Amino acid sequence: MIARLVDASVRHRYLVVLTTAAVAAFGIRAATELRIDAVPDITNVQVQVLTQAPALGPEEVERFVTFPVEAAMSGLPALEEVRSISRHGLSAVTLVFEEGTDLYFARQQVQERLAEARESIAPEHGVPEMGPVTSALGEMYAFEVRGEPACPRGAPEDAEDGCWSLMELREILDWDIAHEVRSVPGVVELNVFGGELKTFEVEVEPASLRAFALGLGDVVEALERNNVSVGGGTIVHAGEQRIVRGEGLLTGLDDIRQVVVTTRDDGTPVRIADVARVHLAPMIRQGAVTRDGRGEIVSGIVMMRIGENAREVAIAVDAKLRELGETLPDGVTLETYYDRKDLVDRTVETAAINLVEGGVLVVVVLLLLLGSLRGGLLVASVIPLSMLVAFIGMEALGVSGNLMSLGAIDFGILVDGAVVVVESVVVALALRGPPHPSSTVRAAARDVARPVLFGVGIILLVYVPVLGLRGIEGKMFRPMASTVILALAASVILALTYVPAASAIVFRRARVHEQETRVMRWLRRAYEPALARFLGRPGLAATVALVVTALAALVATTLGAEFVPRLDEGAIAMHAMRLPSVALDESIAATTRVEDVLRERFPDEIDTVISRTGRPEVATDPMGVELSDVFLMLTPRDQWTRADTMDELTALMNRELGDQVPGQAYAFSQPIEMRSNELLEGSRADVSIQIRGDDLETLARLAGAVGAAVGSVEGARDVMVEPLRGAPVLEIEVDRAAIARLGLDAQDVTSAVGAVAGIQVGSVYDGQRRFRIQVRLPPAEREVDNLRRLPVALPRGGTVALAEVARIELGEGPASISRHAIRRRTTVQVNVRDRDIAGFVAEAREKVREAVTMPPGYALTWGGQHENLAAATARLAFTVPLVLIAIFVLLLLTFGSARPAVLVYLNVPIAATGGVFALALRGMPFSISAAVGFIAVFGIAVLNGVVLVSTIRDRQREGRSALEATGDAARRRLRPIAMTALTDALGFLPMALSTSAGAEVQRPLATVVIGGLLTSTVLTLFLLPAIVARWGGNPGRETLPPTAGRDVEPSRATKGER
């Protein structure tokens, strides 16, 4: 069948070339439409349920909101994990589903259960809603709405002084920009963060209420009664149908002031203006954004829908903002400070440069060793053609183009099959030449077709374990394996169809001279004497192999391990934590000071600094006001003056901030990395230690002990213990006896307390714009002593002070309550620097085991990157042996005997030794990236062994002795083995040496492949011949099966076999 395919390709060579060109055209179209992103999206299948409860504290949120939502979600199909966090005013429940679950199916199931949850939650406690359909890579664009001149902080919002206030800028973003950006294809949400949300505030004076014998409830009720709009249906008049409308909506500040609360005995109305100050004021907020030490800004964060093309969405958003910028008022501009396209372009550029440089090196090696310009260019043409076919498959399978899927392809591997075919053709043409070149090409290609198919099949097979990876490692490396398999499959098809067809065209009139190049002659002169020495000492060869393998096994135990190397995103995400009691204004001041210090101390390293304190309205990241995420957009590395690496820079920043801005703890990460860790583990650090139990005091004590133990381990950085207590709480407890005596309900008391947070009483409409009305106490009246005098209306008229119907005490409570699997938990987070994570965790476990005794009912679990590494290693430990067994079975079928199959298999441990030594020399720990490199090099190493042993056995069948056959085969296989080894290794060389964006993930893979190829090639060329000559046995004198290449002299044609 394979021979017939080659025959048909040569016979219809012009049709084959034209068909290849047509497929390439489809590949170009697929390449232009391919989804592009920086890295694969590793987010698991999860749905967030968010509930805003502005008036509730953490414990009330947990009791009244979080637990009902968790209970309603129990038993959902494919639900794997439930975790939650309850903060002041917010409940965030994260539901993680099994891998492979359709996200929209999961959301549909959650939506159905939300109806049950809402029935268990009082309306005043909030309405649970699903979060946006986004992921760790969702935040892909951010910009500032900037107004010049800016109003000074504290200026009246209704002042007519020509400046732009935070409230005005926020209104522009909310109503002029946000809806337009949300309409951009691929955008799922525009998260508005920062600024002040405009409200119409009714600031009630308790003294005036007491004077008129009114309570807060009277004001609220009056506003609700006077802000209505009804429809009266229709009436018919004079044959016309007319719509009846009843308009009683409030339209502005003056309308609100004129609302009548009550009427006195003498008929005098008491209006809102008599008991309250009505003005524009910001909505109570739990977050803010600052930038570059300038103070607060108004920011828009664009969130991309899962599965969209990040680069195209970013370009579309940028175009939309440019269009909107032309319609904004004078003095208002839009400034982009984060664009995912920059990271995508930098990482894709890294991959492209590595591929181009590797391709050039491959072509140079082919020309130097093959000695045929036409043959070299023909082989090189397989590279772009294979990639274009791979693009078609990637688009069909939904695989995005990113650093992993495109950057880990070795062009040297792609041309292995083409090298074999073209070399065989060149040798055959040199022997026979005209007048019938097409028949010679056909015979030469048929002669090597089966080895080509088998050899590339081995390499394809070794990538199967990567397709079997699950979880985070699967999401990261499966796209790479899919792309490599697609490209390799395309390359072998091209090698058996396009290459023979094109060879028949390219060499139809050319006179081919079989003459070794100068480089090849030099290699042969160096190789043959060394080979002769090893052939005479097989015991020495076996000893060297055993010693090298044993030494590599010893070195491997010292490498350490990590999940994957950190991708340099070109930005730093710094997490700042303060005391839980801090107020938002104080956090803003501290963050602004941090920005000033960083900008002053690191002017050459930092481009801009943006800080997000607390949370926005769409709280996908439920932080408290005591927490800030500080994003540092960095300049290009060649402009840095104070540090050479990211770790050095963050260490310097930590030291400077510790000296200049005390009282805060800092943890350093990167934007995507931090967001990924948080979504996957509920933690922002490399390692998280979770302690589960019921009592908060006990959890706090255990977490402190664990944090101290972990902090003493070498390599621990940014140790952060989640604070469980320390948030001041003003507890107002209804006095049941007192309210019964006065005829009050508990709601009469608690509604008065609600005015501290603000009571929502409808909205004011300005065209399509809607602004809330809220009733609040003046700032001075929110002090503890004044709250005691807050009037509560009595049923029969008059008021009573709040202190007379409730106990008011200042206590301490939790700032937040985290839960996992419906149990409370606390987390100790730690980043690991200057050592491998696996070794760090092993030592930290021992320290914690010695220092901390877990009481009954409490459990401690470890999470983070080491857990991902363990899961991936366990899966590879199962799948890789299966594939190696399958390869061995193929070798048995190929040779028909166990002895040559075992000898070829010697290449696997020898190739592994080279990978281990290469990692050790470069100071790299074992990682999943390195594991994929080992998998790749196994296939290449086995292929070269098959080539040599097959040729040796062919010589033995011709009647030659074992020693003679081995020496002759080794000498004749030098060129193809050297060509494949050099092209494969040099194809990875730019990747191994690259320092560009994203190269961190590629370097271990490339390093292992190059090191493994080095040792496996040495084994194939020197040690394996000696071992086979001594212990390989003799297949006996057998009749050679007829082949299509029999008309080519066997001793010469075998130079092209593979």
C-alpha cells in the first residue's frame, strides 16, 4: 500500500504538487483565523455565585447567604469542589466541576439551583447571581478615564468650577463607554472599578427627626410613596386609542426636597428638606483604584469570554475605545495601561523567532551535510507545509496558537522523514542518473518508505502520554502535543507523497554527483578511528553505558522539581495586606505612598503602577478594603539598572517598601499567575496550606503556628497568614424586653440601624440613566455615641433613643470567613524562591509535622503548584510506561526477535542521561516541561537505534560477520544519523538559549532534548555498534525480500535508509 502511494505520487507528480499548494492555501487561511493567546488557559470549569449584601457583616453573610447557596448547590452533576468566602457585604461561592464538563451545561445547572437558593435568602439580604463567563485570562484590557483638570479631593460634587470629579468621570464610564465596550464581540463584561458612583443622598438629621417626632422609617416610607410611575392602560376617544400614563417619579434634588413626610396638627407639611440635607454623594463603596501616586482614578477592566481570540478581542476593544474617545467631552481622555495584545505579541514573537532561527539552522545543516542545494531546499519546504497543515487541524480541533502549542515544535523533527527520502533519492540518482530519473526517484523513495513511516510513527507514539495528561498540566501541554502530532503526521504524509513527486520534478534534468561535503568528510575522518577502537572493546562500551546511566540516576536525585517554570509576563502583581481594621481611605493613602516609593526608587524599571484596593461592583475577586493588588507594568529588561532578574527586582522592592512604608505585608507574583492561582486554589501564592475546622479562634492559632514553621524553611518568601480576627464590630442587639414594653417590633429597631449603611429607596431617572436614592445618617451621627441617641419612632407617636431599646457594644470579629467543602478554613500562603518547590514542600511538611499538633476535627491539606506536579507525575508514571511497552512491541514486530529490540531500547536510558546532565549543568529542576522533553527525545533516540540495527542485520543477512557488518553499517549510517541528530538538536537550540518573553517554559524542554540527543547519538554511533557486534546475535543468511529499490545497489542504497 505504501509502495503504491509512492508510485502514484511520482506518476501524478504535478497533480500532487498542485494539491499540496491548494492545501497550503487553506493552511494560510486557517493561520489567519487561528485563535491567538500568550499561554493556554488553564482555568478549571468553574462557576461563581456572587451575592451583594451591603448591610451584613462576614458572620451574617455566612449564615444568611453563603450557607444557603452552598446547600442549594450540593449534589449538582459533576460538581467536584465547593469553596466560598464571606466578607462584609459580599458572598462569593465558587463551584468547580469535573474536567470536561461543558461550562454552559454547568451554568445551566447552577441557574436552576439558584431559584432554590433565593427562596432561602431574605430579599433584604441580597439576590445571588452568577458571575461572568470568564477565566484566569479573562482580564485582557484595562484603561483609565482621565479628566483634565481634575477636581481636588473633597470638592463639592455639584460645584461649577470646570474641573472633572471622580463622580463625573465614573458617570461617563458607566453610561457613555461601558455599554459600547460590552457590545464588542468576545467581551463578556466591562468591570467598572474606581471613582464614585453617583447617588442622590438624603442625609437625615436625627435632631430634626426628634423635633418632629419622626423616625427614619417615616422618611423612607415617604420617599417610596412619592417615587412611582403607573400605567393606566388605554382609553378610546373620538375613535382613537390613547395610552394612559401616571408619572410620579422624582427627577432631581429639588423634587426630593419637596417630598412631604408628614403633616402637623396645624396642617403644616413637614418636607424632606425640613429633616434632611439632600445632595449628590457617592454610593458606599468597598474599593478604589489609584495610579502612579496621583491618587484615585476611574478604571475600566475588560473581561473576555472564555474561548475567544485574545489578540483580536484586544484589537477590537482598542478600536472601539479610540472611536469613543472622539465623542467624549473636552478634557476627558481614555488611557490604556494594560493590553493583553502586548504579552501575546511578545510571546508569539518569541515562538516565531525561535522557529525561524531553528529553521535556518536546520537548512544550513542539510546543505552542509547533504551537499545538494536542490535537495536541501526541497527538504526545507516541508517545514512550512507541515505547519500550514497543522494550522488546519488546530483550527478544526479548537487549539489556540500560543507559546506552548507553537513554540515547542522542532523543525528538525519535522524534516526527518523528508531527509531520509531526499538522501535516498540523491544517492540513487548519483548511481544511475539519466535517462529515467523518475523511475529512479520512485524506486529510491519506495525503498525507504516503510522505515520513514515506522520511524515517524514512533515519535508520534511517544507524544500520546502528553495527550493523556489531565487538569492544569493537561490544559497546558495537550495543545502542544496536538500541534506536534498534527505537524508530524503532515510531515510523514508529505515525505511519502509531495517529496517524491517534487523530487521527480526538481531532479528531472539535473545531473547529481554523489560526493560527500567537506564537513561530512571531516566527520568521517574523526569518526572511523574512534569507532574501530570501540568495536574492539565491547566490554568497555557496556561499562561506559552502565557508569553513565548510574551517574545520571544519582544526579537526578539532586535536581529537585517544580510544576512548570514561571512565565515572565513583563509585569509584577504585588499583593499588599494591612490590618483588618483599616478603613478604605487609609488603605488608599497607604497604597498611594507605595506607588510614590516604587516610582521614585525604580524609575528605570517601572513604566506605570496601578493599585486596586478592595473590590469593584462586579466582585469576581472578593477582596476587603485592607487588601490591595498593585500592578507594576515594567519597562523592557535592557533598560533596567537596579536588577538583572525578576526575583532580584522583587527582593529589592520588598526591602525598599519595608523601610519606607511599614505596617504592611507584601507578596509578589504576576497578573495572570496570581489570577490563575486564585481561581484554581483560592490562593494567590505558589504553595497554600489549608486548615479546616469550625472554631475561628482555633483556626487562627493553628494558622499562626503553621506560618511560623513554614517561614523558617529555606526558600520561603512572602509568608502570609490569613487574618481571622481583628475587624472592629459594633454590635447592636435588640433588647426584647424593652421593645415589648414599648410596643415595638425588632424591625423598627433594625431599620433605623440600616441607615448607617444607607437604605436604598428607589432611583432617579435621567433619560436612560438611573441613579439610586439612599437615606443615610450624616458622618458625625455615625459615631458610636451619637448612634446611641438615634431616634426610633414609637407606634403611638414620639420617639425613643436607640440605646433604650438595644444593647450597643464594640467588639471584634472576622474580616472574612473562608469555607471549603462546607467547612470553615484558613489559609497560609507562601511563595518559593531560589529553590525547587517539591524540595521546599517536603521540608516544610516535616517542619509543620514537628511544630503543630492538629486537634480532633481539624484537618491540614497542602495545595498549589507542588500538588499539580504530583498529579501530573502520577499520570505520566502510568501512561509513559504503557507507551514505552507499546514501542517495544513495535520493535519486536519489526525485528522478530527480542535481542535487537532490547539493544535498540538501550537508547532510552542513555537519552535520559543526557537530559538529566543538561538540566543539572544549567541549574534547572525537573518540571513537566522537562518531562515532555524526555518524552520527545525517547522517540528520536529509538528511531536512530532502529536505523543502525536494521542496517547491521541487513549486512549480516548478506553473509558478513557480526564485526564486519557492524563496522560497515555504522560507517554508512553516519551521514543520516548525524543529519537527523544535528537538525533535531539545532532546531531546539534557539529555544534553549532564548531569554525573550515566554522562553522560561520552553527552555527545560529544549535543554532535555538537546542533552538527550547528544548522549543517544554517541551511543548510537559508538557504543551501540560495539555492543551489537558482541551480543547482537546473527539473524542468519536469509533471502532478502524483494523491494522496490532492488535495482539500486544495496550497499549504496542503504545510505538512504532510515
